[in-house]
Amino acid sequence: MSFDPARCIHARECVTGLPGVFDLGKRPWIQPGNSDPETVTEVVLRCPSGALRFEREDGVVETPPAKNVISLVPDGPLYARGDIEIRSVEGETLYQETRPALCRCGASGNKPFCDNTHLETGFSHDGSLGEDNLRTEEASAGHTLGIVPAPNGPLLVHGQVELRDAAGEASYSGNKAALCRCGRSANKPFCDGSHARTGWREDL
């Protein structure tokens, strides 16, 4: 079991789902021996940010879901689920992920990941889908969804993905998009160039 506190957004799926294992009042606060491996694994997989991961002695590993999905959270991040590679603009794989929470308020101190700064800045968006700018171009080989945080710009998405609104009532499908991460687009979750017009910088 591993825990990355920088990735935790305090969704509390762990402490409410299995309080006998995840107990903030104890040290260490994670005690996986207090439950069976299958139940612990199930609860770890509910962690929406990927802060919790499991390593099992029986060789069971986390496998990505069959479909790559990015869902909007009202007034919060993007939840990405799938076979995901976060890459540099040069194509280097920076992170291999299955369930990251990606900042879209523009103010996280741990970009491209959410760190709950949206709660402090008052970022507001209802989680609806704007005008569809998710394009379908010639499909690339493989199932991996590549996400590139463009310097001082959007998240560039390459690979088959379904984009869902917060209510789960609307979705777009395609394999190429630019998603806003400055928090200022008028067509969220898509980039509309507001980062350039307003001088947004990812290091501020």
C-alpha cells in the first residue's frame, strides 16, 4: 500500500469506505491487515485522485478500465480514468496513471494534478459540457490516452476518450482535444485561448 499526500484531495472515500483500515486517529493511519485484500483493493480503487495505490503479495495489480473517460466535477477537477500517460511536450512519459484528478482551476500547487486549491480560490463551474470541441481524427494505435500539459496552456489530449458531464447525462467521444486548465475558458471544459489573452502562467 502506498499513499501520496500531495495527491490527496480529501474525498474521504477511504475513511468512510473502510474505517477499520483507514483511520486518521491512528499511527500508521493505514492498517491493511485489518481487512481482507479484496475489500482493501476495492476501497483503494475508489480513491479519485490516485493518492492511494495497492501492492498485493498475490500479484494482483490495478488494471485500467476498458474505456478512457474524463468526467467533470462541479467546481472541481477533471477525473480521468483509463490507461493514461501524462507526457511532456517532448513526448517523455512523466506519469503512468489510471485515475488522476487533474487541475482545471489554474491554481494548483501540484500541477497538472488537483490539490484542492479550487476550494480556496472560489473556482466555479457546474460541470456541464460546453460546445463540443472533442475531435475525431485518424485513430492512433493502442488504447493509451496521452495527456500533455502544454506550457502555460491547456491539457492536450490524444487518444480515444469519452468526456462526460458531472451529472452523467451528456457525453462526447473523440480522440483529440485541448482542455482548459487555466480556469478561465468560456467554453469549459475546452480551451478557448483565455490563458493567452489573460497571461495565465502555470507557475503562478
